[in-house]
Amino acid sequence: MATREQQPRVETITATLNGRAIEAPAGTSVAAAIMMHNAHCRIGVCGEPRGPLCGMGVCMECCATVDGVEHVRTCQALLRDGMEIVTG
Amino acid sequence: MSGYDVIVVGAGPAGMAAAAASAEAGCRVRLLDDNHSTGGQIWRRASGETRDSLSHGKEFLQCVDRLREAKAEIRSGTRVVAQPRPGSLRVEHENSWSDLQYERLILATGAREVFLPFPGWTLPGVMGAGGLQALVKGGLPIAGKRVVLSGSGPLLLAVAAELARRGAHIEGVYEQASLGSLIRLSAGLIGHPRKIVEGLRYRNSIRSTPYRAGSWVTEAHGSQRLASVTVCCGGKLREIRCDFLGCGFHLTPNLELPRLLGCQIEAGSVSVDAEMRTSVAGIFSAGELTGIGGLEKALIEGEIAGRAAAGKPTAHLHRRRERLVTFGRNLDTAFRVREEIATLSRDETVICRCEDVKRSALATAQSWREAKLHTRCGMGPCQGRVCGPASAFLFGWQPDEIRPPSMPASLATLAAPCENESRIDLFDRSKMDHESDTRL
């Protein structure tokens, strides 16, 4: 991961995204972690994939299920060790 | 005790300055914010940034230090969802709730980008300009990625500079405002040397990048995610391949909470007097809520509101504020969105992203209320925060009254009785942060 090489002192967080193990530097938002692993966040009413729009907790496009809690605004949540993220 | 002399909602520049000013005057102050750390959008910290490496300057650190020294209580990750009775706010923090009592309230909930629909705007990879910047600061790798910025406002240039600094290839900045508008705005900057320096610094950092006035993205293309955009530049259409599009049409104040509390709104912002008092006794407002104006205006208004809420004189600050308010009005004029943008969306273009309501479904509606009742436009989880301003621009609809909750909240939060004293220990002082600011 390029980011890790640039900042070797930054701790790495391990979580799961749709059952798959993922890694990201500490301080990464859940939304950024989802995007950097090429996943969308939710599926729209008509079945289209959707990703973050506003990045600040307003638009709800980045909502996903985090540790069993549905509709979490992933742009406002920080990735934590062992976190289980399930996208739509 | 859960009572505060002053509660400040929003920990951006205005809210931090307000909380610091009130706390320094001896008030017991609580500063609330729904993000995971203080600073708001403009002072959003990038992951891994330390006090020494902060990309934004001394004013943020001054606010942090003032808040700490004056012992203002900061609670991040906290959303205000309702006012169970006057003088009381119901807030949600993670999965629990509490009622907080206040004598004076200062609203500083800031602004969001205006998003206007065009074909393809729902594709993953299409974001707000500020939205993209926030995601990048949240750890999204951008080095080597191709980025187009479009829409309107000074934010486009600031984001372009920041992303270029992080190694993004900025394929172009397409500003819908005409060159004439931008020249008139620049002429008005004579009294604001800091803004000139800032603008030149941004422009200089992306010298090789095209910055085109009177240009805009007409369509985004891709199947599962963004692959390219079409831009209209000097009347000609051109396709540009890109990984991300950051597109926002200047800013609009977050008026939901002031409207819920009954504050008078005029011309799209909260009406205030010279001491930042709203029309509701005991409630003040500062920063972008009173009109988009940027960092300096937010800081001075926060200072005035914080002092006024603590009963301190503010007259020495009024003139400086007036100059910055005028600057903000000039921004609104310069970046007013042209009518061509309203013609970009087609019948099949989604207008309400939460409920996937297409433009054709809204054709017969006469009002925002009718659209909501007949199509569910604006009835989804964002509660019209995105499609409200969009349909106001497209169709001229005015917003409805706001009903609680102002933000989606858990049923437990909504159903709880007023003032449950047993809940107050959730906000135990021993757990109180500066937690989020310890690394600074």
C-alpha cells in the first residue's frame, strides 16, 4: 500500500469489508476505506451502486452497515481494528 | 448537572471562536459537533497530521488552545436531533442520547455544497469538490489519480491546489461563472489582501492546470463507476477521462436546526442583529449560517456571538464584520449559477438521490410539498438536504417547515421521555474530550 510506505510510522488497522480482510492506515475514515477497496457503499432504490457525495454527513449516500448497525454515515466514522463493514 | 450557560452547535471556526469567547468570559460552555473531531470542514485534519504538520494555520491552533485553557467542554460525534422543550436540546452520541439544558445557544452549523443534477451525477466517483477533499483527508489515496473539478465557487481552486499537492493529476477546473463575473469579484478584493494572496497561492500551485471560466460538466459517463466526463467549454463539448469528478455549486447554509428552532430566515440565511442575535430570544448564530463568507467572517462572527452570549461588549468588532459580510455577498453574486445548468438534467435523470425520483416524475408538481407527497422526493434519509436546494434551483420551490428530528436518529432517542436524569452520566466529565484533540 502506497500510503503505508510514505508514512511508515502510521499504525495499520485491520477490518473486514463484506467478509474480506482489509487494511488501511490509522485515521482512515470508513468511507475512504470502502472506496480504496473499490467497493460502493449502498445500492440505490433502482439498483444502482452509490458512493460518497458530500463527505460530511449530509447526503447519506455513504451509508453502510458497520458492526451490525445499519445506516452508519461512513464518512463520519473512523476505521477501527476488527470493524465489520457490510455494504449494500 | 446538565445545564450550561452557553451551548454552541458546530465546531468549525465560528463555533470554536464562539465557544472560546464565551468560556473566557466565565461561562460554562459545551461545544457540540457531529464530526469525529473539531475544526469543521475548512479545518478538517488529514489522517496522520500532527500539530507540527497541520496544513492549516495558526488560527485553528489558537482556537484549540483557547478552548483548552478556558475549559470549554467539547463533545464530537454528537448530533442535535430535536428540542424537546425550549432551552433543551436532545442529542445523540453513538447509540445513546441525552438532553442538554442551555441558557444561551449559539448556532454555527456551517454550510454544505450545493449539488445540482446532471446525467451521470449518481455514479460512484462523482462527488462534491469539498466532498472529494474530505474523503482524501480521510485517507482516500489520490496520488496519480485523474481529477476533474467543476461547478462554482472559490472552493474549486482550493481543492485543486490541495489535491495537486498530494499528487493528483488535475485534468481541469471548470468554473461555470463567467470571466466577467470573476474579474468584477477580483476588483472588489482590493480591501482584502489576504484573499488575494490566498487566491494567487492556489492558482500558482496548479499553474499547468487549465482553469476555465464559463465552463461546466454536462454529463458523467461510466457503467458501475465514473470513467469520463463531458465538459462544455466555450460552447464546445469535450470528453475527458478521469477517476474522480469533484462538482459543487458554491455553498448553502445548513439551516435545518435554526429553522427547527424557529429562527427567522431571510434570503437563504439566518437573520441576525449586529451582536449575532437571531429572532429567537437567547439564540445566536454565527458563520456561514448568516451568509456564506468564509473563514475570516466565521471567526469574527463567532467572537461576537460568544462575547454577546456572555454579556460582553462587541462594538469594536462590528466594522470588521461588516466588511467581510460585504465580501460574502460579492461571492454570492459572482458565483450565482447560470440558467444553462438547470437544463442539464433529462427526464430520466435522478433528482432525489435517496428515493431515486426522476425529473420526469416531478414535471407536474407545483410545489416542494406536492412533490414530496406524490413522489417521495425529499422524503429519504437526507431529508431533502441535497434535492431541496437542487429543486429550488430547478423549479423555484420553497422549502417546507422543518419537523423533528432534524437528523435521522434511533427510535430510542426519539421515543425517550423529556429530561431523563439517569442519562446524564453519559456525558460524564471524566470521559470528556479534548479526547479528539489530545494528539495536538
